Amino acid sequence: MIASRTARVADSSRMKLDLRTVLSRCLFLAGVLSIASSFAFTAGNVWLASRWYATWDPDLLLRAANSEPSNADYWYRLGLYQEWNPEHRDLAQAISYYRRATDANPRSDRFWMELADAYEAIGQVAPAEEAFERAQFAHPSSSEVAWRHGNFLLRREDYSHAFAEIRRALATDPDLTVQAVSECSRGVSDISRTLSEILPDKTRYYIAALDYFVGQREDAAALIVWDGLKNLKEAPGMMQIVPFVNELIARRQVDEAVRVWHEALEKTGWPQDSANGPSMVFNGGFEHELLSGAFDWQEAPIEGAAFGPETKVIHTGTHALRIAFDGSANLDFQHLWQFVPVEPHRQYHFVGYLRTEEISTDSGVRFSIFDPWHPTAIQILSSSLTGTHDWLPIEEEVRTGADTHLLAVAVRRVPSLKFDNKLSGRVWVDDISLVPVPDSVEKSSR
């Protein structure tokens, strides 16, 4: 026991430095300085490399890369410089640097994609495709890899594989939808097939495509999107379809607008008022929330008037619409209206109910019925109500002309010509209908 302890003490004593002599102290100091200088040199190289990396000077970048050849970012920046230098673009050198970057870090999809783009730029398709495959291997779930690969395949006119890649990109990043629809539909004859291949079977993608084509005023393509959208299991919101119907109406495509409107009502389950029977007016009793577009009532804000639903003062049902005028202006009011699809050469019977309370001035509230596209053909103004009245039916006979396919029904107030002309008071509107008169087509065409 004593012998083993003595041996351990002897061993530990051999590990200690004897600094009592000048030589030993000098040797120790030299060792410390050597280690410190080594650390300083390494730190200095790292600091210089970082300073060189922060510049776009190719010589400094190269010095940084050579000082740390295992740092893939340095080679990558050199590749970017050589590929996109407007004064001296050197794609061959860029490829060489990108390859150094992928060698240093083969797990970076970004490096592989830049290498693929550089190969494509010099016409080397096979190495470019291989680089994209390596990028996908490095990051299989990346939407950017799938997107850039898909666009590469589009440029090669390999449409089936391109669409599959773009669909995969959209599944991860829906914000790419509009760009995908724009690029993939350009110059393609079969838009229906193209959209079915690139768009995932979810409403948000089809709504984005629909909005894009509506914005581009490409009605035929928008109708194709709608036909795909209505067949999805997931239903869109009715408000998402209203802008499309508005566009079709504005483009005077009434038949298509009516078709999309009714299909959308059915698909979305939006409430439909059947109390008016054969009436062409939608939501004539204001029983449902207003869509403010398409073939529902539309409200346009105007100073001096305020709209609101009414549940106490009603003609029938559970709701009416209230309009309050605050007496601040001599209003030219035509800010509540609805577009109603009709047939040419047809007679219709109009009924609308108004109730007023202290409507001021000599020019009161009335109904206006007109053809928005041929205003001289049909222009009906009912008698106006001023003062205070209980519910009164306002009736008119309307006969459409040869070119009338749409009517506008509006609540109207014509500005007064008198000095005391500011409009105040309240009006309630309810139970508006426009019903075709039986056999009126044959009678009007004789």
C-alpha cells in the first residue's frame, strides 16, 4: 500500500514543471508564445476572411475562399459574382466555384440550384437536371426547389413533369399560385387540363386562379376555373364568387353570369328567398345578409345617408331595410340597387313597398327601373313619397325591348330645385318583386 502511494506521488511529481532554473523558464515562455501566436494567426485569418467575405471584390473573395477552402459560402459567393457580373460574366468559372461549394457542403439545396441554373445557361441540360435532383435529395420538402425545377422543366417543354413539380411546390407554398397559373397557362391551348395538373384540389388555389383571370379579364379561362372549383368537395364562400359574377355582368355576359350565380348559390348553400315565387328580384324582402354585388342588393356609401337592417318596422317576414337621411345635403340618391336579369320583348309587373317618416323637401323617395346599357330604352320613375306614410305598394308595368337583358331596380331620390332642399327623414323598403307577365312574349312580338 505504502509502495503504491509512493509511486503515484513520484508520477505526479514528474508532471510538474521545474521553473527554478532560467532555462526552464525560457522554455516555458517560448511554449506559451508559440501557442498564443498560433491562436492569433488562426483568429487573424478568420477575421480577414470575414472582412473579405463582406465585399464583392473578386480578388478578396478568392483570398477568403483560399484561406478557408472548407467554407462553402465563400465559393458560393464567388460563383454568384462570376455568374451575374454584368461587365464580365464567366459562367464556366461560376460553375467551377459552385462545384467547390457543393463539394464543401453537399447538403445545401441552394448551392445545387445555382449550379443547375449555371449549367442551363450554357446549354448543358443533363448536368443541370442532375444538379436539381441533388438539390431535391438535399431538401425533399422545399417548395423553392420544386418551383425552380418545375420552371426548368417548363423551359424544356417537359410539361407533364413540370406541372407535377409546380403542383408539389404549391402544396407547400400556396402564395405561388398566381405566378404558377400565369406562367403555366401562357400559350397553352388546354387550360382545363393545365389547371387540373398544377392546382391541388383545394378551394384556396382555385379562388386565387379565378381572381387572377378575372383581373386579367380572361373570362373564358375564369369560367374554366369555375367549372373546376364547383366540382371540388370543399365549397367556396359566396363572397369569393361575387367579383367574378360582377365581371361577367360588366362584360355583358348575362347568361354566363346567371349560370355561375345559380351554381354558386347551390354550391355554397347561400340562403335563397323563395317567398316571392316567380319574382326575378333576389332577396326582395331583405331577409338575408346583403352580398352587395352580383344579383343581390348593392349599397354604395354616401354622406348624408345611412343604411341598416330593420327587424321592428317590417311589411312581411322578419326584416326590411332602413335608410336614414340626416338633413346635411340635397342628395342625388341612387345608392341602393340590384341588377335583375330579364328577357327581351317581355312584360313584367313590378311591386315594391315603401314606408316613410318625415321625409323633407318636395322631392321624396321613389323607385327607379332602367336598362343600364340602354338607358334611353327603359327609364321608369315611380311617384315619390314625402312626409310620413305607412307601408304603400308602388306598382309599375315594365316592357323590355329587343336588346334588354338586364334591368337595374333602385331606390331613388332626385335632387330638389327649391332653396330649402336638404333631405332628412327615414324610409323603409320591403317586399320588392318583378314578375314576368304570362304570355307577354307572344303579345309583345306581334
